[in-house]
Amino acid sequence: MPEGYVKVVLKSGKDQSLKRFHPWVFSGAIKKIYGQVSEGDLVEVFSNKDEFLGIGHYQIGSIAIRIVSFVKAEPDYNFWKTKIQKAWDYRKSLGFDKKSDTNVFRLIHAEGDGLPGLIVDFYNGTAVLQMHSVGMHLIREDLVKALQEVLGDKLKAVYDKSEKTLPFKAEIQPKDALLFGTPESNEVLEYGLKFKVDWETGQKTGFFIDQRENRLLVQHYSQNRDVLNMFGYTGGFSVYAMQGGARLVHSVDASAKAIDLTNENVALNFPEDERHEAFTADAFEFLKDIQNKYDIIILDPPAFAKHRSNLPQALQGYKRINTRAFEQIRSGGILFTFSCSQVVSKERFREAVFSAAAIAGRTVRVMHQLTQPADHPVNIYHPEGEYLKGLVLYVE
Ligand code: SAH
């Protein structure tokens, strides 16, 4: 065992989830920490019976330790590089190294790739890092070097966008910054469609890559239909609906900047196409009166619940907004409805949507049940990783 790792012992019975390879240790599970530990340090975790359980990054907060290995290991440069290599090999097996029509994908999906606290999105040569743990922040130079070695020529630049996602109380001063190279272009291709990505000031890493396959499904059903894309952000769903031959597409977002981005992306693909119009408006206000105007409605709101404590309000929010959509969508219409709140389970989301349909008194069939795409894999021992839930519903 390498010297220097602080030992953390868990309370009796609190070792069960780690023995099932769940990578989080909650602060309440810790019995004793032997030694001085700073945020971001690697610590070794043991059961109350002194069995080794794993090694992980320590942090002050409800999730106190994020396990990076369940077997004895020394997390040095090669350790991280191997994990990044495996993440890339997996994306290669999905074909992302060869696609000519898509150059945007998630390269590292935190726990889903055995790298808790780290998100890396790949935008046509630029890797955008979003770190959620101090441990990842402290090893960022190793991560950048490993990305360069693993991706080779494919990688032109690395941008760190973690200022807002790292714990703000930690004694670090993260700044969003370019860590390597120069981005060649901020225009990406997804299924042959073009999008401008603003990773510096945009939400998350700049683009919601996780909706790629669901956008394609919207395209599939859009022919000759009138489409409302609610919570549109960069207008992803709108561009696909237009590609699919929609008769009319309306995009709505509360943010004027999002609406500018939407207009820009629509114009990139369909210059001077009068089928599209964008509105800066609050969703709940806009949905008050859309009586019978749309055949397809897409509801992709921000996470209504960020913590377990506001789960009831979040479920109310989903119910309210879906009720409005069910009440007004045209007969024979299709509702695409999503939740990206990690704390809202698939079952609770379904219940909220189904009770909305009942309140509206519509006859509804489930056409598709959607989730995140394969480049956002779920670690089977960490079910929380399955965060995106969607239902496609045919409304009679
Ligand atoms: N559908 C998008 C992602 C949506 S993110 C995509 O595929 O890329 C959620 C969006 O909802 C953000 O752009 C945010 O500005 C917007 N938003 C948040 N609250 C809103 C509200 N009350 N009314 C309308 N838009 C809202």
C-alpha cells in the first residue's frame, strides 16, 4: 500500500452499498477519519471490521467520498490515463471516431465511466471539462495530458468549465479557462445538422448532447405537423423538426440569449425559412393559451428538483405543465415530455405525466419510452446515473 493515504472507517452496516460497488460514501456513514484530510485528497475506505472497500476522493458535503477504485490501487497518472483510454475505446465501439455526420458526443460520463465528478464533452476537436469534485480539479493537469495522449490529433483544445460546478466553499479558486490548444471551431455537426456551441457562457458544457437520439425521433414524426418546442435552449429539437418537414415550428425559452442561439442555429441550417418563429416567454404563461394550435409539443424543462427536499414541488411542476399540454394539443397529436432531474425516478415521472393526462381527460397511448444515449452510459451499480427520462405519447 502506498503510504500517505488517510484511512476512513465506516460505521457498522454502512459498508453494504460499497460492497455492491456503489461509488458514493455519504458523510453520515463515516465512523472515523484517521489523520488530517483536505478536500480533494485520496482516502482509503474500510469497513468497521477493517476490510478494504475502496479508494476515493474526499470532499466536504453530503457525498463525502467518491470511489475511484474498489481494489487497492495507486491513482497516479497511468491510472487516470487508463480510465480515459477505456472511455474512448467505448465511444469508438459506438462509432464516434468515424462518424462523418456527427462530431459532438460525451467522452466521459462521470460514474458511468468510473470517473465520479468528471464530465467531458467533445465538440468537434474541443474537449470541455466540467468537474464536480475537488479531487478532479486537483488532477486536471494529468487529465489534460491523458486526453492529449489518448485522443492524439483529434484533440485540438481543452477548455475547463468548472467554475460554477465545483463546490464553492472549497479552498480552491477555479476559473473557467483554456487548458490546452486553440479551439478550431465552435460549430459542430450532429446527424448532419449544424449547431453553434457556446461552451464559455452557455448552460452546462454548452449543448444538451443527451437529447441527440430523441431529437432524431422528433424529426421522424414532424412531417406536415405544427410543432411547439418548449424550453428550447439552443433550438435543437426545432432544427430537427424542420429537417423532418414540419409545417411550422415555434421555439419558446425564458432566456433571450437562448432565443438568439435558436435563431442562429435555425438560420445556419435553414436560412430565411419562414416556417420557424421563436418567442422569449415563460413556459407556464405561453401554455395558457395555445388551444389546438400544435400537433407536436416538446416539453424539456430544466431539472425541477435539484435535491430530494423539493421533490414534491417538482412533481407538481411536471404535472401542471403536462396538464396544460394535454389539454390543448390537437387530436392525433404527439407529446414529447422529459425530465432530467436525477432525484425524480422514472416511475414518479410517469405517475406525474399520467395524472396530468387524466386531469385533462384525454385518451393517451405510450409510443416510446426514452432515456439518454449510449455515450451517456449508466454504471449498473449507480442507478442514479440514469437521469434522463422521456415519454412520447399519442393523444387521441
Ligand atoms: N431542450 C433543450 C434543453 C432545455 S434546458 C435542448 O434540447 O437543448 C432548459 C431550458 O429551459 C433553458 O434554456 C432555460 O432557459 C429554459 N427555461 C427555464 N425556465 C423556464 C421557464 N419558466 N419558461 C421557459 N423557459 C424556461
